[in-house]
Amino acid sequence: MKILFRTLLPLLAVSLFIPACQTIELYEKSVTIPGHAWDKNYKPSFNFTIKDTAVPYKLYVVLRHTDQYNYNNIYVNITTQQPGQDSSRTGRYDLTLATNEKGWLGSGMDDIYEHRILLTPAGQEFYFRKTGDYTFTIEQIMRENPLQHVMNVGLRLEKKQ
């Protein structure tokens, strides 16, 4: 029985670890929104270094808000500064946070909801073109200013294996 236990336990541990190797957490950072009221002039930046351009990545916006947030979505501009570039590139995103049928789409605890929203379309892979330091800046562009009941915003980057 001891031999069976000694043999099965390592095999079980390895088999549980293998599915977890599909993606590697490479970078995740969130910043607190002062007073839970996101002013348009507050544009958090996220910096990371890309060393491998041969593999695809998944890029997410991470957003935390209270259940008092007044909208089903949030509009943001995400500006990217690539290595060796003086200019930047900005994209506008409409991020869905809730639907009338399902309610809040993120995971919730009490009255706080967290969303991890993939920015690349489903089924498409995203590659960085250059190695080096990247800066991503997130700006809320909703009509309400400051945007109430937003607690945190962040960026998550996963390297797909």
C-alpha cells in the first residue's frame, strides 16, 4: 500500500500540473482609483518588457467596481508605446460588464465585481512585433466624469505556451 501511495501521489501531482501549463502569467498589475471616482485625467500606465516575440500573448483589462456602478459597459482608450518609438497608438474599446439577462458578467463577492476582459478577439492570436519595453495607458472615456464606483483598473498579460 505504501509503494502504491508513493507512486500514485507524484503522478497525480504531475497530472494536475500539466493542464495548468497552457498559459503562464507574465504580468499583472492593478492600480486603485482614488476615491472610487475615475477622473478622465487619471490615466494609469503599465510597463513591462517583452523578450519573446515568437509566441502568442493574451492581453486583458482587469476592472473592479461596486454593484452601484451605473452602466453595463465602460468605454476606454488604451494607448500603446512600443520600444524605440516616439509616437504611440491608441485604440478605443467598449468593454461589456453586464447584460440585462445575466447581470454582472464578472466574478463577485458581496457588492464588489471583478472583470478580466480579453482584448484580442476570440480565436485570434496576438504577437508582439519587437522585443523591449512597452507602456500601456488606460483612460476612461465615459460621459460621466468622474466615473463613480470604479475601484481598480489594471492590465494582465499572459504568454501562451
